Amino acid sequence: MTAIAGNAGIMAKRAAARRRFDPLALLAIPAAAYFVVALVFPLGRLLLDGFSVGGGVGIGNFTRYLADPYNLGVVWNTLRYGALVTLVAAIGGYAYAYTMARSGPKMQMLLLIAIVLPMTTSVIVKAFGWLVLLRSNGLVNHLLMASGIVREPLPLLFSQPGLIVGTASILLPYMVLPIFGVLRQIHPDLLGAAATLGGSPIYCFRKVILPLSLPGLIAGICFVFSMAVSAYVIPSLLTGAGFKTLSKVAADSYLVILNPVRGATVSLILLAIAFAAVFLAGRVVNRKPGQMRA
Amino acid sequence: MIKRPLEKLVFATTGLVLAIQLAPIVVVVLVSVSASPVFDVTVGEFSARWWERLWANRTFWSAITLSAQIAAVSTFLAILLGTPAAIAIARAEFPGRDALAALILSPLMLPGIVLGIAMLQGFKAYGLTIPLAAIVAGHVVMTLPFIVRSILAALALFDFTLIDAARTLGCSFPRAIRKVMIPALAPAYVSGGIFAFLASFDNYPISIFLADARTKTLPVQLLEFIEESPNPMIAAVSTLLLVLTILALLALERFVGLRRAAAI
């Protein structure tokens, strides 16, 4: 791609720069060396553990793991959890970002604070807050009963809807920020123009706003999905032992049942899923992928 | 330009999201001053007993101190490693530069549990068996990306000819860096440093694999406590963490600006 974009002059200059070694590059050595030792080697070892089969190398651990219907259920459960959380966060996050983009500076700042404060707050604190909210005599049930929607308190804690809304709410800021980033760049006149030309509001939204904000939405979807499938603290607090996700199984393989091969296998499946989501996000937004996660 | 019903729906959703965002935080604060012995919000009746319990609880105070120390040390180490790395990535042309930048930012996007597991096995293979050293070593991997990311963003705006100007006026190169570049990067250090500190202070997935019984960090201790002996003292600890977060955000707004820090 760059070869097509770049012309001969730039290529020649780059080649010259590469030949003439830049001593500033040496400054990267400590951090690079540290990351190789503390991150690349450990991950490489995990890869080796996952792909080693009886002295050789192969995909035997993965095929054997996925052949068991119970394990396949864990993978499916993880993907389903990730997808539902992402769906809820996308709907809520899009509406929120849209309102934020159309508000005046003061209101915008207020709405920004209202997501940056929870975003910066410890995950354990938020998950604990949800635990209190979802209890059978917690606030959500009180509100539901007071408004007459239900008569008996619902078992929300340790239930899937409770877990999904709780997780979606905790990850929502990572959906709002990228969508807001693109929405606020859309010129308000564009909407006016589309409406003047006779487009209905829904038509305008579908044909003008949605396509223009798609990169932000897709980025948000990929980030939230990858964070939801790898979440550990939130499902641990909001569900019982019966709800198994890949990250819980991976952690238990080391902390409880001490089965490193199983742990490595599950970790690598999780890594592949999360990596695929982030890679997709990186392809869609030409921003540096890390930039979104403040 | 959007017609009423649709706009109403969007506003209603926004309001609901806003309430849902703030509800868990507000509830935590209210429970911490609740007079009830279980997680309940009491109306018109407050009690400081959970705060008194927390005040007297040595386990939590030592966990808080330990986590603050680990966060401070790993942020400091990340600044030492990250500053030169960011300068090299921003200024030098060398093979593998983009790959290095991606590698350094990658811990922000990898599943924390997988990182923790990889480090547990990897550090054991190195013979690194001192839990505290292992935790700090692991946390530096989490703090470095925050530091490098914000310094890279600041370096993109920094005018490097200022350094040449300082050198023309008789500064040595290290002195020019210290007197001209470091002050210009100060906001980046504040925002990167705050996010790095919080990332380490809140880290659970790496700590849980590297900590032993004597080096339980605050998140490890807190989760254990919630699962084993839940009482509203947890709400008091959580409120304390919330206050810390608000102070950090105020500092961020004061020195950097919230919009810039949120990278939007």
C-alpha cells in the first residue's frame, strides 16, 4: 500500500535515512528490551505451551479442547456475552454520543464528565455498585416495584440481563468516545441540506449521519467486544460459578485446577478472539488503535 | 432538524444512559454512610460506622499503601523507560519502528488475564520468584503504554527546532532536553502519569497471578473481601477510591484539560 502511495523520491530518501543510521534510535533500546523480556517471551512461551503436543508441535490441544461440547459451550457463551454487551452498549452509546455532539459546550462538558468519571473509576468499584443495585432488595427492584412494572422482586443479580446491562454500562464510555469523535466533525449544515432536499429524518440519519459516523461506531464496537470477551472482574462479581467465560476458565486453569496446558489453550483462543476484534478496529480507523482507550 | 418523536427517543435514551452511568457510583457512596448492616441505602439515617471500621482495618490500609507504592514505582519506571523510547519513535527513522510502537501500545488491548497468565509462567521460568518484584515488573508493562502514548502525542506538537535554538545559545544537548523539551512535555507527563498510576492501582488480572498472601494489592484484597465477607465497609473503601479518582480528574482538568486527556 505505501509502495503505491509513495513516489520514487520519498522512497530514495527513506532508503538513504535507513543506511545512515540514526543514533536517536538507540534511545528505544531499553524499553524495547524490557518489552521483549517481560511481554514477548512470556507470550511466546504461552504460544509454545498451547501448541506443544507430546514433544512435537501441533494444534492437537485446540482440536481436543473444542471437540468437547461443554468447552464449545464456554466459547459460545463468551461470544454471546460479548455480542449482547456490545449491542446494548452500541445503542446506548450512539444515542449518548449523538446528544453530546449536538449539545452546547457546557452541556457537552457535563455529559463528558458523566462518562469520564465512571471510566476512570476502578472496575471493582463499579462492579460492586452494580452488585448492590441488582440485589433482590436493591434499588432497581425497588424502582420496578414502585412503578408497578413487577410485583415480586426479580432475581437480577446472577442473571444474564443484569450481567449484560451492568457490563454494557461499564464499557459504554469506550463506545461513546470514538463515536463522539466522528459525530462532532459532521457539519450540522449537512443535515439541513439533506432535509431541505426532502429527506425524512430517518432517511437523513441512514443516508447521511450513519455512514459518516460508521468508522467511530465500528471502532467502538470492536473495542467494547474485545473488552467484554476478556472481562474477568465483572462476570466474577455479577454472576455465579455456573456462568463460564473463556477468561474465567483460563484463570481457573492456573489458580484452581493447575492445568497449564488447558490454561494456555483457552488463553490463546481468547487472545485470538480479542486480537481479531482489535485488528478489525485498527483497519477501520486509521487512528493509532491505542488512542481511544484513555 | 430531526423531528420530535425520534429526537425524544434519543434524549430519553441519553437520560437513561446518564442515570445508569452514575447510579452505581452514587449507590456506593450512599451505602458507605448507610445505617443498615447490609448493602442498603437508608433514607434520612446516616452512620459513620463503616468508615470507622475501615479506619481501624489494618489489612485494608496496608493493601492501599502497597498498591500506591507499586503504582508509584511502576509509573516512575515507565517514565524512565518510556521517555527515550517515545523520542526515538517520534524522531528517528529505523527499521521496525512502527512494530515497536505497536508492541509498546499492545498491553492496552490484550486481555489482562492472558497477560497475567503469560507473566506468571514466564517470570517463573526466569527464576523471578519475589512476588513484589514480579508485580512491579508486570505493572510496568501496563503503565508504559500510557506514558509512551501521551508523550508521543505531545512530541507530535513539539517544535524540535527549539532544541537547536537552545544549543546555538550555548546549551549542551542534555541540558537543552532538560530545559526546553521536558517543560513542554509536562502536561503529557501529568496525564500519562495519572492514567498509568490508576492503571496500576486498579490492576487485578496481572496482580492476581503474581501476588502471594503477603503482597495482596488493593484490588486483589477487595475482590476477595467482596466474595468472602461482604459488608458495607467495601462501600467505604470504594468511596475512598472514588475520591482519589475525582482528585485525579481535577488535576487532569487543571493541568491538561479533560477533552485532551480523553483523546477526543
